Amino acid sequence: MLRYTIRRLIFAIPMLLAISLVLFTILAFAPGDPAGSLPLTIPAEVRENYRASLGLDKPFFLRWLSWVRSVMWYEPQHAFESFFSTCIGDCMDPGKRVISFSSRSPAVDTIWQRLPQTMWVLGTGTLLGILIAIPIGVYSAYKQYSAFDNIGGFVSIVGWSMPVYWTGLILIYIFAVKLKWFPSFYDTTHDVQFTSWSSIWFQIKQLAMPVTVLTLFNAAAFSRFARAAVLDNLSEGYVRTARSKGLREFLVINRHVVRNSMIPVVTLIALSAAGIFSGAIITETVFRINGTGQLLITALNQADTPMIQTLTFFFAVMTVLFNIIADVLYGFLDPRIRFD
């Protein structure tokens, strides 16, 4: 298992290089120019000097190599030096980092500032959705066509079919405007103090509506996948064999059926977990959450190419990493799977 994991991590390097080249190529030839935000009265030579100061006058391949070197070498080096308060040889020159066109500050630093807001909302919504969906899906499959299964199916269809922005607006109108129970938008400046109950309670209140929207959406999807996977395994021969040996029904379901049924569910969860870091752009817009999704929208509007490239590459890294984690979990869930 360890050798397999190391091999996958090594093979991920050329994959990420190819992804970075595709991302850089698309964005390099996409319409939009940072100089387009300058007033029309500025002379053409001033515009060219501005583009040259951003490095846009260099050949495409050299710009890609410089960006890859910064993202895959200098940024990890800076993170290591900052975390351990040390220097690798000479301390790294800050000019080697990826600099945002709009803020003129390192793009990775801005991402790390926005990431906690995304994790608070989207991470909590995804985790609660998983914890709710799997038991419901398993029990719905075990009690197929029962009242519980029919009600769960109806709720799942409703939760999956309702747009997130519509659900969010309805919750804001009822619980923020009419009842005034919760704030209508998320205060990203709030610093949670775990030693203060008032600080924790305020965080819970402002998380309530966006987390509810995302939990309903995620639970609807995960529960249907879990139900379908469990139904497929309930009719397998090994389940009849386990029952014929006199095993209790609880052990048959939890030790055999659920464990083997989790492989497709883990795949879906791994893909969804990677999507946490990209941010639910619609949810962040509705509740005014200043997370990574909103950061991507802002960067697109400002033609901030370095920020867009760094963000999308970060999302790609998370997708590859969570897929590797899912592949490793397969071996623990199903003993028949080997990675020799």
C-alpha cells in the first residue's frame, strides 16, 4: 500500500505539469488584458510599459516555466520557511513568488486568507451531508419500498432538484428578514474565539443557513448513491452465505454489505471533497461569503491571470490528491483489492 501511494504521488507530478500547461495555455489566449482597465486616455507606450512590468511581454513558454517554477518550487519553499521560521540556504526572494495583478501581493497568501471561510461553510456542509446521507441511504435500501424509503426518496429528489440559490434566498427571507433569527449575510471579519460562548454562538448563527442549504443538497446526492450501492450488494451471494452461517443481521449489514457498498460512495465523496476548495460560487454569492469561490469570480472580472492560474491549479492539486486518497481507501474497504 505504501509503495502504491508513493508511485501515485510520483506519477501525479507529470500529470500536474500537463494540467498546468493546459490551464496556462487557455488563460494566456483567453480574451481580457489587465491593461484594459486603464483609462483610454493613457498613451499606447504607457500601456506597453505596464504590460512589460507584469511580464506579459515575454514569450509564452518562458512565462509558463517561470510560473511553474514559482508554484511548484518557490511557493512550497516559502511555506516551509514560514512554518518552521527558518531559511533553506539564503532566504527566498519574495519576487520569485506568484504576484497577483490586482493586489500586487502574493496570490497564495490571498488564497490562504480566503480558504478558512470556505472551509467553515462548505467543509461543514459537506461533512454533515455525508454523516446524514450514509445512514439514511443504507436504511432506505434495507427497508426498500417502506414508508421511510419513500419519504427519504421524496426528500432527496426535492433537495437535489431545488437550486441552491433559490433555497438560500427562501431561507434568508424567512429566517433573516421575517423572523430575524439569523444574519442575512456571512461576516467574514468575525474571528471565532473558542473560549467565548458569544463568539461561538454568533458563528453558529451565521453558519446555520448556508450550511443547511449545502447539507440538504449534499445529503440528497450521497443518500441516493448509498442506497443504490447497498441494494446492489444485498442480492449478492456472500450476503446469503453470511446469513446462512447464522450471523446476526446487524453484522451482515454493517460488516459485509455496507463495507463493500462504500466504494462508489467514496469515489463520489472524494470528487465532492475536492470541490470544497473551489468553493460553492453560488452559495458564497447568495450569503456574501468572502471565500475562494468569490475570489475566483473577482479575479475573472479583473483579468487577474496569475490569481486565476494559481487558484485553478490549487483546485487541480486537491482533485488529484483526493482521488489518490479514494484509491487507497478502496483497499481498506474491499480486501480483494490489491495494489501489488
